[in-house]
Amino acid sequence: MKLLEKELLENTHVENIDVENVEENNIVKNFEIDTKNILVLLIGVSEFPEDTTIHPIPNILKNIELMKSVLLDKNCVGIPEENIVISLNETKLNISRKLQAIAKETKNKKYTLFVYYTGHGLLSSNDYKLYLSTSNSTKNTLETDSLNISDFRNIISKSRAGRKIVILDACHSGQIHNHMSDFQSKLIVELNKFEGTYTITSASEEDSALFPEYNSELPTYFTGFFVDTVKNGIHNGKQLCTLKDIYNAIVEKVRDHDLQLPMPQQSNYKNADEIIFCKNNRYDIKEAENEQWGEAILKHNAETYKRFILLFPNSNFVATAKELVTMLDYEKIIAQRTAELNTETINSATQLIVEEKIDNKKTPKVFKIKYLIRFLVLFLLMTIAAAIFIYPKYQNPNTTNSTKMITTNDSIKINKKTVTKKRYNKIDELILLAENQINKGEEFYLDALATYKTVLQQNPNYPEIKNKIDKLNTLIQNRIAIYKDEANMYLEVRTKENLEKAIIRLKKAKLLNPNDIDLNIKINQLQLELESN
């Protein structure tokens, strides 16, 4: 029994959750980037003085400026400035040298190579291959003065970086994906040989990457979408953005744009699109917390609760999650022990039957009765042991009373008599949770509202759930109106004390409606007025 008690306590101790074995939301550890070891080459070609038939793209200057700015921004990516090299309106020779230098410098797998090119992608009329334009490109000397995409690929292949990211914003840049055969690109086959290589191009092979010609102070559409996504974030409930998240967001922006813009293309090797590239500046931890808690309640298993504890260690739901993990682990161990006892009983019975068959002819009836009595006594002892020593004693390590209730911080009471049940009324648990949140005070009204909405989403026909939501919304709006009225009353005589009281009332209203921009502005104005006094 002591060994069983030790095992129960070890397996249900929530503080010892194995972090490595719990899948964390949106965090792919194998692909996290160390920004200090990211080396960047930004290549931009906006002018073509030797061939006036190649139209200049002044917007490319803005592309380079914005791309560098967002990569340096510690709130977005945070790459050190000394790690960023810029090539602006340079010849093929100079571009090749800088590309070769950065490929050589990324000499082992700890590095990440990031190459961005923006300019014209020119198709040769001789071999119908793609060339990246340089400052001395001409249509007549395209093959000698422009950078062949194959040479571009070969230089990158010499880098030993563990992750390689290539972004092309160029007319006909889709040719990096398909320009060597009618059906499948030989180039993409070569790119897929690079470990961790991920490419995004701004247009398909038959399209031209568009740019706002009317305003040279704006970036090209593709780069503008890329920078906007990295800078302002994505509304997807994730704290960090992968390259795949960024690409999908750009695709959505392209689809929603008024102009018929070419669709961007991507390719990656061994899930390289899961590389974490930047922080998500639109991440709302409270919203993510409510979503994850609703998901954990609905799934109702130990792993989802453990994951919630890891992701949101400061949440008000953590205490409840720990209690539920403890209960579910008890249930699992008791089920295992019950199965083991049943197996031992069956084995013992089988052995008795075999012995009886072997000695059937030799054993008198009195011995057969003796075997039967021994079996019944053994079975009875096993049952009594399970009932007395295992089930009631180890429902909770702190008590031997099988009818004692576990009370969580959210006042959720779980009767220990139901510990072996496999199914729970999850909707009723959510309703009870919401009611307890309301009882705890108005600072928990929004949490309760989110819980009610989770119930409505999972079971729209649940009795009076819409009525509960309406009542709670009305209660919230009434409280907001009261606080605003009280604040206005204090502001009629604008003393320092009254200003402080008004700010307190408005902050309470803000707690019930954090998205009220006018309320935030008014609080800030009053705080400035209070400081000036």
C-alpha cells in the first residue's frame, strides 16, 4: 500500500508537469530563431540608367527602408543592425560579391540566412530563363549583366546555415518556382535540397508584381503587405508568428484588395515554414486565455489542462486546472489498479480450474469444494482490499473521507463519489463556472460572458443561455453607465480629489469595456490634468 500511495502522489503532483512532453500552442522549439545569428542581405534595384526601356521602380527605395526598419524593430524581429547588409542599385559583380560573402559567413547550422530581393525579374528572349535585374542590366546584355536565377540559387547553396529564407518581390518572380520545365521546376527540386530553405515570391510566373506607380513613397504591394503583417501582427491567438502565418496573412490581404493583384507563391523544405519569424503584436493574452480554457473544459483531459497551466501560469483558472488534473490522474491510476486486481483474480481462477482439470480423476469431491472455497475467499479479499484501502484512501492525499468535496478557487465543487465516472456534464460545469465568476465581482463579468459564449457556441440550444448572455450584457452596460455618471458628477467641481475619484470611476468602466477608445482617451486626458494640478 505504501508503494501505491507513493505512486499516486508522484503521478498527480501538478507542479512536476513535464514541459517537454506537453505540446505548447504555436511554439515549435526546433525552429525558433536566434536573432543574433541571423544574417540579412537586402538587395534593391530601382534604376536602370543603361537601358531606358526598362522602367524604373522608385518604390523599391521605400521597400528597402521599411524592410530594414521592421527587421531592426525589437517589438517585431529585433535583428542587430550590424547583421544587416544592404545592396542598393549595384552591379551584378557587387551584388554577387555581397551574396557570396554572406553565404560564406553563415558557416554552420546555428546561423539563419535571410536574403530579400526587390527589383525587376526579366525573362530572356534567348533561353526563356529568369534573370534578376542589376543596375547595369539591359535587354541586349541581359544574360551577362543580370543575375541568373540559377547562379543566385547556387551561391545560396554554398551557405551552411541551418535555416535559409529567400524572399523575392519582382516582376515574374514566380519563375523561381517554375522556369526549367513545363510541369515541375528543376529549380524547386534544387531548392528543396537546402535544409530549412523557405522561399516566398510576390507573383506567379505569368504575372507581374504590381506596385503603386502614382506614389513612390509607398512600397510595392507585396512588400507592403509583408511589412504590415510583421509590424501589426495577425489576429490568430498566437503569441509568435511563423513564416507560414505571415504568408497566409499576405494571401488574405491580396484577396481582399480592390485591385486584382497576383497571388504570392511559397515553397519550403521539411516544415521550414514553421520557422518562428517575429512577435505577434496583435496577440491578446486574455482572449487567448479564454479560448484555451474553453477548449480545455470541453476536451476535459489531463493533458489539455497541463498545457493550459504551462501557457497561462498567472491565469485565474490555474487553480481549477490543477484540481482537475489531480482528479483525472487519480481516476486513471485507480482504473489501472482495478484492472490489475481483476487480472490477478482471473489468473488465480484460471489456475484453479487448470489444477482441477488435471487432478479431476484423482481428486476427491471434498478437495474440489476446498478449491472452490479458496477461490471465493480470494475474490472476496481482493474486493474488500480495493474498497477499503485503495478507492476511499487515495481519492485525495489529504483526506480519508470519501464524501469530502474538492473546492477550487472558482468554487467548482467536485464530489469524490463521481471520481470513477468517465463522462461529465461539461456544459453544466461551464454554466456553474460563469455563475461563480459573476458572484466574485464585476471584474470577472467579462470572463463570465466569455464562458457563456463558449456554451452558446458548443450548444446553441442550451436552455436560456441567450437570456443569460443578454442579462449579463445589460448588467455590464448598466454598471458602465453608473460609473460614467458618477465620474461626470465629480467633474462638475474639478478639484484634485474629485479628479482622482472620477479617474477611478472611469477605470472601473474601462475594466468592463476595455475596447472603448473614447474612454481610454478621457482617462488619459484627466490624468494629464491631474498631473498639471
